[in-house]
Amino acid sequence: MRAFVLKSYAHPSKLSLTTDFPEPKAGPQDVLVDVYSGGLNFFDILQCQGKYQNQPPMPYVLGAEFAGRVSANSPIPKGCKLKPGDRVFGAAQGAFGEKLATPWTNILPIPDNISFDQAAGLFVTWPTSYEALVGRAQLKSGEWVLVTASAGGVGIAAVQIAKALGAKVIAAAGSQVKLNVSKEYGGADFGVDYTKPNWQQEVLQITGGKGVDVIYDPVGLIQDSLKCIAWKGRALVVGFAAGAIEKLPLNLVLLKNISIVGIHWGAYTKKDPEHIPKVWKDLIALLSSGRVKPVVYSEVFPFERLPDGLVAIEKRQTWGKAVVRIRDESVMARL
Ligand SMILES: NC(=O)c1ccc[n+]([C@@H]2O[C@H](COP(=O)([O-])OP(=O)(O)OC[C@H]3O[C@@H](n4cnc5c(N)ncnc54)[C@H](OP(=O)(O)O)[C@@H]3O)[C@@H](O)[C@H]2O)c1
């Protein structure tokens, strides 16, 4: 099969497509999936350079997020309600290959109104943002939310989920294009360019001096954002896209009676597995309703050009979810 196979550590720009890699074999709890679209992530860039925590023995197929169909020759383990041909999405090592094997408990059916390209970037970003806002920050209708990196993978999902919950959303991003995306595709009410000095003053002005009730921060801008948090606000620590793990003077927490709240979605698998299906039940209902729409970057990268997609992420050029098209559904339908 065709796949991006890691044989030795390399910068993503040096990767090339292998055309004859053996197809995966299914384990006892696995289904086989024909992959149609793959979601690109910053950690893919780290993985191919040996800088990521998960480093399987080489050679192995890169990629983590995918959408596709249960293969015609897939075994169906006991308890699995899926059948060959079903549209599914999930996360498993090997997403950047034409076929993968994954435990059936790791995949979900794609709602009818969601395309393969959209579904390829759902599995990590959407439950992260949903659990952050709903489970951790207990966001209420009518509250003000500030989302940093608002056009990024988790950010644009957070903007849409907050809007669907009835919040007023201020998008903060690093360019006018990304602010436009946050408003046009995300539905953000206001946009603020956080590369400009004193951007927090703009947020205070927008909120009538009150500040925001909830900060959703995947960048590492908590301390900066606290300049515009409201009394008793909640600041969600989602990630450190800017590279540095923030340290915080705790007097800032005391002075405004605020809460600093962490979210690590991946940890729920071990710490709170019963909660995961509840989040997905709510999210699938929300996605199926059409009130939110996963946002895919304007250029869907053809399979051979996957390295260009990873380089674009590295250069901070992409918005929404960057996606690689591995099989074309219309071509498959004609076969
Ligand atoms: N806590 C969890 O469970 C969880 C789950 C998923 C992801 N995350 C984390 O959330 C963060 C964002 O993930 P994502 O998928 O949304 O990434 P993404 O789509 O690549 O977006 C990241 C955005 O961060 C902004 N940014 C600011 N400074 C940056 C810098 N120095 N380098 C690169 N980007 C910078 C950029 O937006 P601007 O150009 O607008 O500044 C960029 O588009 C990552 O750190 C990821 O590990 C956490």
C-alpha cells in the first residue's frame, strides 16, 4: 500500500511516499480501515524528527488522525456494531497510509452531514474543546469567552462550541486572515489581534470594562490574558503552542478570585474512561444538528504533498484543520 513510512528521523520536508509498504494485520480487537483523509498535527512534525513521546520502532507509518471506511476484508470483533463500508473516524498510529488496523473501541461512525475531510480532524480537537468549556469551565449562556489561537485546530472548535452554548466570543489570533476565519467560519462575535501591544485593552473595551468570564488558551498566553479576565473568571490551560510552558505569579489568581483550570483530554482514557462516551454523545448530537461545522484549511493536500501540509503547519500558515486526502471518494465510488 502507499504510505508515509518513517525509516529514519527526518524533517517533514524530507519525507516521501512509499508505494509498496505491507498492509497492516488486524489484532483480535481490531478492525481494518480504508483511510480516505488524514488530519495533520504539530506532533506529527515532532514525531518524524524523534522529538515526540510516542516513537514506535521503525519502519512505521506516520500519522494519528483519520477518517475512512471499515474495509471490505475487515474482521468484526465481538461486540462491535460496525460493518464493512461504514464511514468512521478516529485516532491511531498509521493514519498516513491507505489502510490501518485499530481497536474498534477507538473509532466512531461519522455523522451523515460530515465529510471525510472534516471528520479527519475531529477526534482530538473537538472533545478537548467541548470538555474544556463544558466540563471544566462550566461555561454558561451569556458569558464572555476569550479564545486564543482562535483559528487553530482546537481554537476554532472552541469558538463554535462556545457560540452554540450561547456565549459571547472574542477571538484572538495572530493575523487578520485568521480573525476573519474565526468570525466567518467560527461565528466569533469580535476579533482581536494579539500580536498588537495592549490587545487586552480592546477586550476590556468590548466587554464594557468587565473582562471575560472564561479564557480558553492553547498558546501559553494565560498570564497576558489575565489582564482582561473578569472577577471570578476561569482560565483554561489547553496547551503551549508558542513553545514555552508558562509560569504564573499566584497573586494574580488571588487578586481577582479566579480559577486556573487544566484540561488534558488524552488523560481521560486512563483516569475517567466512563466520561468519554458522554462527551461524544453530546458532541455527535451537536455536529449532526449542523449548528457547528468542522473547519478544514482551504488547501486540502493531495497524498503526495503531505510534507507541504506539515511544513505549512510548522510555518503557522494554516488555519482550521489541515487535512491530507489519501483516497478520493468519487474515484472509489466509480471502481
Ligand atoms: N489539552 C489537550 O488535551 C490538548 C488537545 C489537543 C491539542 N492541545 C494543544 O493545543 C495546542 C494547539 O493545538 P492545535 O491543534 O490547535 O494547533 P494548530 O492548529 O497548529 O494551531 C496552533 C496555533 O497557535 C498559534 N501560535 C501562537 N504562537 C505560536 C508559535 N510560536 N508556533 C506555532 N503556533 C503558534 C498559531 O495561531 P496564530 O497564528 O493565530 O497565533 C497557530 O495557528 C497545541 O499545543 C496542542 O498540543 C491540547
